[in-house]
Amino acid sequence: MTEQKSGPVPDAVTGPAEVLDGGSRRRSGTPRFRAGVPLPLLLPALGGLVFLVLPLVALLVRAPWRSLPDQLTSVAVWQALRLSLITATAATAVALVLGVPLAWLLARARFPGRRLVRALVTLPLVLPPVVGGVALLLALGRNGIVGRWLDSAFGITLPFTTAGVVIAEAFVAMPFLVISVEGTLRAADPRYEEAATTLGASRFTAFRRVTLPMVAPGVAAGAVLAWARALGEFGATITFAGNFPGRTQTMPLSVYLALQSDPAAAIALSLVLLAVSIAVLAGLRDRWMAAS
């Protein structure tokens, strides 16, 4: 038999081993493949980057930085900013109260038509906001399916009110929270809930004491996304709640109107919305990087 010589063998998976000092292996690792980017991919990628970044750069370049403090402290801008913050926060609270149980139902319960329910829940994500506003009018308007009963029985009128703004924003923002919380619930181990129920806890107690603290980061991320989406809502708000200064005129509506008569104020409000968006991205950075 032919005697085989002993010595270092290159690793077929992690790459060739580095051999030093008479054949002892000191280091082995996964090689990095630095392949060049194909030109047919590089050019469209750079074009897409420029397409997305250029409008934001133009907004910063053309911003009236010297008059910005005066613009942001004007009565109209302050009313729109204050109303937007209040309604977006209220809409997020509505989304939390209704969306977290709905996310748990989609993630944990088994029932016929669950896929259809999930599709209906995510429909506002792709539905044009103006169509959502029309649908809200048909459902909750004075002559709507439910709004007629609310008006006759309780004297409650939702369209063209601040409450209507909250409802319109919650309608378009809640799917973001539901998707985030449902994904977190699916990633969480359900055996902790089962262990709590075997120890005598009810399903609701197990959810409140075990599941909810476990998925709190996902709930927080979904709430931030829902709040940012509610803050920037335009189409459903103007269709369902109208555009009345101090009552239903939020920041996006104020930007739209100011662009026609006072472009400097429109740019100032746009900068505020841009700053909020950047803050949301910074707040969710750790979550996104952990998922990547």
C-alpha cells in the first residue's frame, strides 16, 4: 500500500488553510468573493438611487432656512402641526387597541377564511387613499350604512370633524401595526403561552402577562410605523374629514394648500414631515438591521 503523507488538507468548504511553521494550521476562514458589479445592473441601480434622493436634496437646497423659524411659528403652521400630532397619536392608540388583538387572532387562532381576513386587513396598504375616504363616507357618513344609525340614535356625526380625521388616519395606518405585530407573534415561541395555561392561567392572562411583554418590541415598531403613516395621511383625510383650518386641516393638507399661495410655508412643513420620517427610520434602525 502506498503510504499517504500527513499534512494540512485544504478545507473544501471554508477555503484553503493557511500553513505556517512546518505544516501547522494557524488560520482558516471563509473567503470573501468580491465580484465586480455588472454594468447593466450598476447603471440602473445608480439611476434609482438618484431618482429617490434627488427630490429630497432639492427640498433641502431650496428650503428657506433664514425664514424657517418664522414660518414654523406662524399660527396656521402651528395649528396644522398641533392637530397632526394629536390626531396621529389618537389614531395610533386606536390602532393599538384594535390591531394588537387582530394580529394575535391572525397569528395564533385557526379558523376558516383566515387568509381572506388577512387579505382584507392588508387591503388598505394598496388601496388608493381617496378610495378609502369614499368607502369611509359610505360606511360612516350621515347616509352611510353605520353613520345613519349613529346620527339618528346618538346624534354622532363623524365626517368633517376632528374625530373623522382620527378615523381616516387609523384606517390607513392600522395595517402597518397588524403586519408588524403578527410577524413578531409568529416568530415568538407559543410554548410559553401553553406553559402558562397549563399552570392555570387563562388565555387572556397568558397573553397579557407572557405574550405581550415578549412581543413588545414588535408592538413598538408597529406603533411607530402606524404613527408615521397617520401623520402623513392625505387622501382619506381630505375625502372623509374635509379641510377646515384648526379642525381637520392636518400638515399634509396644509402643505397642499400652502404650495398654491405660500411655497415657503409649504417647504417648511415638508421639512418637518421629512424630519419626522428620518426620526422614524432612526428609531427602527436596530430592528431592521437585526432582521437583515
